[in-house]
Amino acid sequence: MKLSFNKTGNKAKIRQDYLNNGYVKLEHALTNETARFIHEKISNQKQWNLVFKNKGLHQDSNSADVEAWDEENKKNLTKLVHKQAENAFQYFYETIPIYDIYYDKLMPGHFFNDIVKFLNSEPTLNYFREILDAPEINFLDAQITRFKAGHFLNCHNDDVHGKNRVAAFVINLTKDWSVDWGGALHILSNKSEIEKSFSPTFNEINIFKVPVDHLVGYVSPFATGQRLSITGWLRSGQNPKNL
Amino acid sequence: MTIKINKIANITELKNEFSENGIVRVFNFLEQQSLDTLKVSIETKINFDNAFYLNGQNQEVSDADIRALPATTQKQLYQDIHRMASNGAGFLYGRHKIDQTSLEEVYTLLQQLNTEDTLKILREITNFSDLKYADGQVTRYRRGDFLTRHLDNIPGETRRIAYVLGFTENWHPDWGGLLQFFEKDGTPMRSWSPALNSLTLFDVDKVHSVTSVAQFAAKNRYSVTGWFRA
């Protein structure tokens, strides 16, 4: 199956919105077939990394393993994560690191590789260069993310020295989400007020300039769906995994 | 006890914003000493009832009565409330209806909202010339509390403008508890993080919600809310 973008939106308007606001939304971003295909593959994935910080260090756990723990241990993990969310940067959600999987050749032949190849292809990069007025974009990295009840990604600005991130993107691949479940992408103003909120949707891409403070709102404990997306950064400079 | 509202200087600006969006925030609403007094009273002296929606009706149960329930019954109660909420119906938060029996400073605040001076300014900002009086309640959102999307425009009632006066200092948007407004189709319009001493006014036709307060929120979210009515 050939993955492709729709590219039907008014490019001049998209660019103007992005330059004026620092963020923009692309509706019907992928072709219907592409969005459906990727969604179906992703929603059937069994293996995810559960990520959070402990004592300032990033942690990756096997989500299925954690799911099999007894209630007491699960509760203790949640407690640890929450305790360290009170006064430091914290997050709690699931990922599949498809950029690493592709470039480190961790899962040859898997469709994850096709997504990375598609996103990093010249036509895709050219499209982003054009609509964002950012010819310096040279490659992108990406991960698949899944947020369920109780998950969150607290406020941060994506500005990591040496990563050359031009803009961040979120390809929304969430179906049947109720906005009451939270999990919205909130972009903050420089006065720490919420400037713009995007609820999870299907086949829309949110793009925003780096750095800017943003967060993924706490997903309500009563949410029954899963917030699926492919997210990452459009970067300038050399792709360190493709030298 | 005196509770004083600051003079509102930028009425034209607020009026324009309200006419454009149907929502507006008045910052620095209460005079400092009044704010300090009320903030302490609300945080420490009020007994809240827990309001929630269950079995097709709004219910209110005191903190003490909930604590007195067996652990399994409590768990079941929250599960039932959450099941409704996952389908988009319901709420869970602490409330205290303001009336003559409330703490003096709290009742005085409600009276201050009902003076002809205040009502006159509110009519001017909102362009609702028929505003007659305001009712009020103190609300408390703890970890896990929420209010799903709804309209305040209940048929048969004369609610015109909803208000939220914030009493929480240094809230972080990571903690949830956001007052979120939506288009009719559910697209987010704007989200406001609780701000101390800000009076939010919005048309009762605006779809809104209060997002779930995160389990790691460092404090409770307090406000005085109600409606200006015809």
C-alpha cells in the first residue's frame, strides 16, 4: 500500500496561519486509505513502551508486562509517577519508537519502517518545507504514541540543545474520542495562558513551531478510548542516524 | 464585614470582547483585603457537599457521609459516576450554596454581586439589560473532580450569564481543572486555567466543561460560581 498525503488544503493560507500563530492544523491530512491503513495497524499493536520519568531520568517499561502486574504494584507505580509530577517535569503514556526502529534496523520488514520511510521521503519533506516556509527542514523523527485513562504529558517546550527541531507535529489518528475525556494538546502563550487547544481527532495534523510551551492534558480516569497519534519533529541539520 | 469590588476601568474593552466571543474575563476583581479574607475562609472554613449525577438525577452528599460509607461502596459509587461520565454525562465536585446561613464574608460577597452598581456594570459589559440578580455557590474541585460538557441554558430558568470567580492561586494547567469552551460540534474554542481573583463571564449558550483535575494536582481548585439572571 502506497502511503500518501492529501495535500488538498490551501498552501498559502496554511503557511500564513503557521507564520502568524506559530501553529496550524491540516485537515484531512492523509488520504483516507492511508489514514485508515495506519490506524488499523496501530490500533492492533500489542507491544508498547510505557514511558515516565523517575528521579529525573527517562524510563521505558514494557506496557504489557506492567499491565500484568498485581494491583498493588500498579498502584505504586502510579503513585511514584504522580509524586514526581508535583514539582518536576513528568509524563506517563505509551510509545513505539518507530524512528529508532527504522534507522537502527530493529524490526526489518515491519510496516513501522514504511511509515518512517514515507514521512522522511523527499515529497513529504518538500511539502512541510513549503507549507511551513522552512527550507532548512532536512529530516524528521517520529514515534507512535497512545494515551489512555490517567495518562498525560506535562508542560514542556521541546527545545533540546543540538536536536535542531524546527517544528513539532502530531498526526491525529484517534477514532471515537469524546472531548470530555481530556487528552487535548494545549499550546501556551508566553504568559502561561492556554492559547489554543486541539482535541484528539482522526486524520488531522497539528504543527507548531519549536520552542513553545505545550502539554497533553490529563486524560480523565473515565476515558474508555485510546488517543493514538504519530508525533515527532521536523528537524534541520544532519540526521544523526543516517550519516 | 466589608467585601469590596475593585472599580472596573476597561469596561469598553470588556464589552467589545464579550460581544465578539460571548466570554470575557475581568481580572483583579476584588479588592486585595477582601480577596485574602475570602480565600482563607473558602479554603478552610466551608463544609462542602459532593455534587454528582447518578441514576438520572443530581445528588449531593457531604464529605462525612461519603467517608462513612464502606470502602467497597465508595469505590462502587465512583465507578458508577465514572461510567456515566465516560458517556458524556455528569459531574463530581464539592459545592456550598450561598445564602444567609453561609459565612458572613461569603454571603456579603453574594450581596456585593447583587448591588445595583455591580449589576449595572454587568448589564453594560454583557448587553443584557434585564439582569436582575445573581445567585451563587462556592465550588471545590479536588483530584478526580470534573464537570462534563453542558449548557447552562436550562429551559424555564432565567439564567443569562454564568460567572466564575477564581480563588485558587498559582494553578498550573498541567493539573487540569480547565474551564474549556467548545463550538457546538465539540471543537475546542478556548481553555482557561483557573486564575486567582479573575471573574469569568460567559453567555449561558456556550458549551463548556471543567476538565478532570489530575491525580497529581498540588491543591484544590476553588471558585465562587453562579448565574446572573433576569
